[in-house]
Amino acid sequence: MIDPFVPSKTGQTDAYPVQCRACGDKTELVLRWNTVGEVRKAWDGVGKARVNLRQPRMSTGQCGQCGSNDLAIGAVRIA
């Protein structure tokens, strides 16, 4: 079954710039969609990450540098 709320992005990589508002540390939330429609998530430097595939900019996590939960997730860059 195909979820109508998650767009088909097979073979695409989406990268969202992330910056901690408390300490300024920067990282990236990366979603890689394979040809079958499955997604792999990578979010280095972030603990307790909860990725929202429907609205990735609404994802949450904890800064690995200072422990803050106040992360700003920017607009997608498609690679």
C-alpha cells in the first residue's frame, strides 16, 4: 500500500540544514529514498532524533554539542 501523504521520491536525496539555536552547532538531516520507495535517515550530531517523514522540518532532536532541543531545520536542498 502506498501512503498518499508521503510523496514518491524514489532515487532522490533530500538534505535539510539544521542549526542549534542555543550553541550555533550545524548539521544536516538527510533523507535518501531508494528505488523501492524506502527511506534511509541520517542526522549526525543529534541525539534522541525523531524524524517526521511527512513534514521533515517538524522533526525533533537533541543537539549533540550542548543538549538543547531547540533546533532550527531549514528548507530542503535536493541533491
